[in-house]
Amino acid sequence: MSLFKISPYALKEKKGKETIVAVTAYDYTSAQIAEAAAVDFVLIGDSAAMVMLGHEDTFSIGMEEMLLFCKAVSRGAPDTLRIGDMPFLSYQVSKEQAVYNAGLMVKEGRCHGVKVEGGEEVACVIEAIVKAGIPVLGHIGLTPQRAAELGGLKVQGKTLESAKKLIKDAKVLEEVGVFGIVIECVPAELSKVITEKVSVPTIGIGAGPFTDGQILVFHDIMGLLKGFRPRFVKNYFDGFNTFKEALSQYVKESKEKIFPSEKESFSLSQEILQELLVD
């Protein structure tokens, strides 16, 4: 694996030339599938708190858990660009702690860069991480770690004031050295304006078709989560019901003694069997 071949900054060359497609994944198996599908990069998101651990929000996950998910994805997608999500309180306390934790993402989690939520308010932290030699992916719009401040998980940038702030945030992030910016749950027209005003790629999730790239969670793409489908998600597979039907069939066949059959069983030689029966 060549670090330069999959450098985050290689994505900047795709802006305006090729749509960037990414997926958020958390484990070895989904990472294998993502790599086989040739996504441009895999984000190991702090949304693992909800998708993998069953929490109600992203606040509950810490560095130790994130590193486990990052390591799993790195083994499943060794030749794909991997970006680790900095969890809540891993970068808000101090620049020094932020750089240290970002370093852990790279050194122990085997990520090629990190994602940091926020705009102008976290610019100094992002700048410090970049100066330490760690690539950073920005994230503006709906930032789940600031859900309480934003009034919940809802579309951002719908007023003139908030739209101007998002444009300013994007420009500030560009200035401090991010290699790209995730734009989440923002009106499509505003995402287009932001995309045109910055030289780094924008990656949209619930941000319309005008960004430089798109990202969705693996489990959302596969329809694996029961009763969960935000407006911006498109299920490409009915995973929950398909898997449920398969598992139900396994339960049925096991109870009816159909499974395992001779085909799924191992046999003992008749000679040895006779000896055992005699004893």
C-alpha cells in the first residue's frame, strides 16, 4: 500500500473533474465491500455510536471505541483512503489534546486523516492538526456533535444569516488547510454556492446534487436499520427484511430438523462407529 497513492490531497485533483463517492463504514466486512465497490474513501464515522452500539446520539462514543472501529476498517479496506471521525471531546478541550488524539487515529487506527466537525470555531484546532502533518476533512452544516446548540438534527442554512455563516465557515476551513469539506443537511442551492466558492472538494450528505461528491452510511445504503430512513437517504437494498427472512428460514428449518442435513454434516467411518457402539 502506497501512502502517496491514496493521499487525501489527491482528492483535490478530482474537484470539477470527477464526482467523489464515499461511504461511512465501521467494520471489517462492510469495509471489504466498500473497497470492492471502488469507493474513493471510507469514513469511519462517530455515528457508529448509534448504528453499531445502539446509542441515541454520537456523544456516547469515545476514542477507545473509535480506534477499534478504525482498526477493523483498516484491515477490511487496506488499499482505500480511510478517514477517522474525531469523537466528541477528543478535540474540544485543547489544541494539544486534539493533535494527540488525531495522532492516535493515524498511528493506532491506521487512518490517513481525520474529520473534525465545525467551522470557524474549530479553525485553530484544525490548523494545529494540519501543522502536525495530519490531513483534516472539515464538516459543516448539520454537525451532530453540536445538535443541542443547533436546536436538534435539522436542515441548516435556511436563513440568510445562517447561510452566510456556512459560506464563511467553508472559506475559513479552506484557509486553515482542510483537504475537503463535508456539507450535511443544507439546501442544495446553498451547497452549490459553497462548492463554487472554495477550491477544495465538498462532499454532500443531504446537501443536494451540486457538491463535488456524495457520502452515505453503509447501513443506510443497504437498508439495514429498522424503520430508519431520513429524506436524504436512498436505500439500494432492503437489507433488514431480506436478512430477517433468511434468518427466519434458518430458525424454521432448524426447529423442523431440516437443517443441518447430511450435506452440512460430517461423517464418521463405519468401522470406527461400530467400535464405539460395541464399547
